[in-house]
Amino acid sequence: MGAGMAQLEGYYFSAALSCTFLVSLLPFSAFSRALREPYMDEIFHLPQAQRYCEGHFSLSQIHPPSHET
């Protein structure tokens, strides 16, 4: 396989990834426009993330408890 063919495959791969990314933006954009209120567990995670960014956390809050018997 020549160098030109490898470069061409690289362009195809890059184009395929770009198209996949752009197509995935369509449903994400539609959901974001339709769901203006917090959904799932955002109400819990936003304050938790803010406390973490302020440095108010402990290791027990970061790591889930182990389920060892």
C-alpha cells in the first residue's frame, strides 16, 4: 500500500468521524431545545459539583462504598 493510499484512508476516516459527530448533534440539539427544565438527576448533581469545585468534599463522597462481604 502506497503512501498516497494511506493518506487517502486517513482523510476518509477523518471525514467519517466528522460526519458521525455532526449527525449526533442533531438529536442532542433537539433534546436540548425540548427539555428546558432540569432532567434526570441534575438537581442533585449540580450542587454536588459546585461543592466539589469549591473544595468541600471528602474521599467517602467521591468513591462509592465497597460491597465486600
